[in-house]
Amino acid sequence: MNDQKLAIFGGPKVKTTPYGTGKRFGLEEMKELTEALEQNTLFYHSGKKVKQFLHDFNQLYGAKYSVATSSGTAAIHVALGAAGITEGDEVITSPITDQGTLIGILYQNAIPVFADLDPHTYNMDPQSIESRITPRTKALLVVHLAGNVADMDAIMEIADKHNLKVIEDCAQSYLARYRGRLAGTIGDYGCFSTNDFKHMSTGDGGIVTVNSGKEEDFHITHAFADKNYQRFGTAVVRDLNYLAPNYRMTELQGAVGIAQLKKLLAICEKRHQYGERLTNGLKGLKGISPHQVIDGVWCSYWFYMLRLNESELNCTREEFAKALSEEGISCNAGYIPQVVYMQPLFQKRQAYLNSQYPFDLTGITYEEGLCPEAEHILKTAIRIPVNEFFTAQDLDETIQGVRKVTSYYTQ
């Protein structure tokens, strides 16, 4: 049929109208910012906004304790420091992630170890995790990618068996749930990012949940984000027993966070609906593996990533992505260019300029093929954006576009 001729070959585009857009910030944020400025202080301990932001976050998450930080990267470093991760310790994590997951490990002079991933959820495979455990292993840093929660029951069982700390990287997974529990409340610590590329934004910022419920653990975590100063009550204790960074959140970030948090439920619900709509629209399509969510998981879809089975398609991943783009469908070939351990930092084993420390503590190396499933995911994935401002028409046209391109390349 003529209307099925691909746009890249001169046929009609599936999508000819712009994607829905909207404003993330408005009068609600302005009100909170004005109040913050009227305090005559922007320091978190003296003002009220960061405290209110954390209170509201704790209420939403059912958390007893949480700590505000300057970024999601900082949140992970704080959790690692509070957990006692130190020189030569090994921390098992995901090879498909942002470097923000890894920075804190190396700043603690610990060593990242990479577990392979499930081919369809893109989260850490519990069997691979267990196979990477050594006497040096001290923590599992679990990345819940794209709003999709990892298999936490299996992971927590492994952690309990080997006496390991579990830190959840929830930067892309606000309000995602695993069998009734919110991501970030299952492990020992949950780490969140509030930078501009997350479900809610304070420009930059982060939060650490302290899930033991112990006041002592909260105090250690809180201090680790603030140079190890103890700021509880009116007194400030400056006795420094070990090194800790300055990762404090400002009152301006906290103020915006208060307003953003009130929008979060609606944002995540809309993204969930759109992600599920994509999966339902792509089910059973030859050559396509939809983004899989395991039973009992509620996904808040920071993005949607499908995979191509090139043996069932007469095109490459790049050709498929180009054809889809020509149909007016926003997409990217892959997610990140390569698994993180193929980056120069790991290939040169150079965390610090002109040094191979801490890698030389174990002689660890990172070769291509270390996590074959993760490497294959990145070579066969198509990433499709999901946004709360999209319209139902946007989603329907995305599904039509994928189906049209797939139909052409499976003839």
C-alpha cells in the first residue's frame, strides 16, 4: 500500500504534528523561592525550605530519615561513605549507567565491579551479581534504570547471604514500586537525583534515604554530606574524625523541591500510563522486544527502550532508527555509546590523573566481553522518549511509526 511506503523513501510521515510540551516550573516554585529569599539566609541549617522538602519527601516515601545533597552523584557518594566503603573494597554495579553512579565508589578509593544485565529489563542480573562476589566485595550499588525496578528480592537475598550493603540508585526511578515497596526504601540506602534531567527538578540536587531507621546511621549520613559537621539542635560539633565532602543542598534548591514534589505523583502516573501504552502497542511485533517490566513492578518510565532482533529484520539498528526518525518519531539508536567500563578511565585504569590507584590494589582490568548481555543491549536498543507533557496522539503515532517501520523491514 502506498501509505505504508517509508518516509525515508518518499512516503507520507506517520507524525506531522509536534510533540506535546509544557512548563515544568511556575508560580508554585516562585512562591517557595520568594519565601526562601525572605528568610535572609540560604543555608540549609538556618532556613526552613530544605527541612520542609525532606519532611515532605519522607511523608511520600514512608521514610524516617533522609539527607539532602547537592546532586544525585553526591547522594551516592554520601551513601557509600556512610556505609563505610573504603580503600580496596569492591562495589558491584551496572555497566549501563551514568558516571554519577561510579564517582563516589572511586572517591572512596574503592573499586567498581560490573555485573551483567537482564536482556529485557536492562537491570542487574542476580546470578551475574553473585558470580562477581569476592572476599573484597562490600556493597551492591543497584541501578534501577529508566523507572524500572531491579529484582530486589533476589538481590537482597544475595546481600544478606554475603553480608553486603545495598545502595539503590533511583535517579531515574521516582515512585517506582517493587511488590508494593518503593524503590529506594528496600536496600540500606536509597539515592535520588533532582537535576534537570529527572522526573522532578531543582536544577541540581539529591536525596539519600537512610533505611535502617537508626538515628546513629542518620547522623553519620547527615554529617558525611556536610564535612562531618554535626548540626543537630542549636549546637554545631566540629570534631573531625575522618574525611567527608561538602555536599550541602541550598535553600533555593529545597524551595523548588517543595513545589516540584507536589507534582511528582501526577508526573509518574502519566509516564507509567504512556510506557504501558507503548508496550501494549508493540506486543507481538516480529523483530521487536518491548521494554520488559517484571511481575510486581510498577515502572515510572524515565524513557522507553525497546530492542531489535536483527536476525528477524532486514536492516541494521542504525537504519531502523533513521527510518523511524524520518517518520517524525523521536528516537535514538542506543542509550549510552558504550558500557562504562570501556571508557578511557577504566581502560587506562586512571581514576586520578597520572595514577592507577585504586585499581592497582587488585590488578583488576576491564575487557570487552566482560558483560556480554549489556554490550549487546547497547548495540540493539532503540530509545524512545516518554514525557508527561506528551499527548495520547503522540503515543499512538509513536506506536504506528514503530509498527510501520517494522512491517517494512520484516517483508
